[in-house]
Amino acid sequence: MGRYRLPLTALRTFEAAARRLSFKDAAEELNVSATTVSNQIRELEHEWGCLLFVRKPRQVVLTDAGRSLAKVISRAFDDIRAEVEAHVTVPRKTVTLAVGPIFGTRWLIPRLSKFYRAHPKIELVLLHSPRITSAEHMVATIAVDWGSDGWSGLEARHLLGLEYRPVLSPRLLESQGPLTNPSDLARLPIIHQQDRTEWHAWLKLAGVPELRFVQETIIVDSNVVVQAAVDGQGVALGPFPLIYGEVEAGRLICPFDLKLHPARAYHLLTRPGARTLPEVKSVCDWIEAEAAASF
């Protein structure tokens, strides 16, 4: 007697229905109709001459034969799945990516789930990146750094420019009164990031280069600068598009639309030849595509 041909599609349907004890839930899992599930199980019962489920008004219950068959099929599918994962599934590739705090927090992290949907076989290891001036300072396969040049021994591609605009909290604006022109900033506390360079450049662009502020604070960490502005501690030059979320949520207000475009920008750094690795190229291509769509 020849080998009996197993109805694999129907057995898969039976396994889902037995596991969930619901034709409707099994149909949703398998992306078919509940009628299809019911018909396939009836065909099994008819072909084998035994009842697998007892149908009740609001539920189905496995018979003894159904429970016995469910155990065997479930174990068989688990064995097949384990064998596939051990020998057939392509292993995940790991890529290290170094970023600064504000770029990582406000640009990269919100996009991580999108990256993994596009590249489920690549695992990112995110590292904190200090300023990079040469290949010796490169701590990861890929890095995103802020600057204009000076990355000796590395391939550097322009990634993302920023726009600086004054931002402050609604609470601070309410307490200090309206801002109708840039000279009104003189009566508000001002927050600098790293040094006074960007604020001096913006004031010159606004036509008030000699303006003096009543109070000034210098903060090194750009994330802390943004948080200080959100908390009402002063007016900061907000880096767009990195803080679009705070503005759209109403946590920060832009009193003036005058934009400063700094000479520095974010660059994507790799060692020479690194992009020949498919996983590195995939990460770089994805970051560049997302950056191009940021504005």
C-alpha cells in the first residue's frame, strides 16, 4: 500500500483551530474565512471517518480523537519550526552605529521601529559618539557626527543640515509679554548651546548684532538646552527638524521665523570600503533616505 498523501493545508488549519478552540480566531490567524476553516475540518473528518470537534452554539470542543491528533500535529510543527530556525533561517547581521545624544534621542530613536520593519535581519547596536576627528576616534562601523570637515581617513557624506530659530515655552512668553521684533529678546533670559557663536550669528542676521541680553546661560549638552527651553528657563536657538515634535505639541513656540543655516551639518561617516558589506550599505542607505525626507 502506497504512502498516504497528507492534506497539509487542512492539517495546518486544524492545528490553529485546535490551539485556539475557535474557528473564527483560527481564520483570523490564517487570513482566511471562518467558512474555509470549517469546510477544511469537515473534509478531514469525512475523509478520516472520525469527529474532531464537537460544535456548540458559541464554541467548539475537541473530541478525544481531536485532542490526540492536535498533540501530534502541534509537536510535529514545533519540530519543523525548530529545524528551520536552526538550519535555514538567515542569521541576523549586527551593525554598530555611533550617534550623539540629541541626534540619537530626537531623530534616530523615533525611527527605529521603521528601520526594523524594513530590515528585520539587521540588528543595530547604538553607541554614544564623542566628536570624531580621525579614523582613530571611530568607535563603530557607522557614525553620525556634527561638523564641516576634518574626518581624516574616513568617508564622510553630508547627511542632514539644521535650521536654527528662537524657541521658548508658552509659559515664559506669557510671563514676559509679546515678542514683536528681535530686539525684544533683550529682556528675556537666553540659553546658549556650547558657546555664543550661533546666537551672535542669528542676531546679525536679524539686524541687531549689538543686542545685549539681560541674562545668559551656557549649556554644553544640546538635549539639556532643549529641555531647559521647554521648562521655561529661557529662549534657545532650536535645531530644526530635530525639535518639530516639541513645536507641534505646543511645548515650544517660535516667535520669529527667521532661520539661521549654520555652516556645520550632520555627516555620515564610515571607514573606506565599509559600504561593500551589504548590511552596512543597507543601514547607510536607509539613514540617508530618512534624512532626505526630514524637511
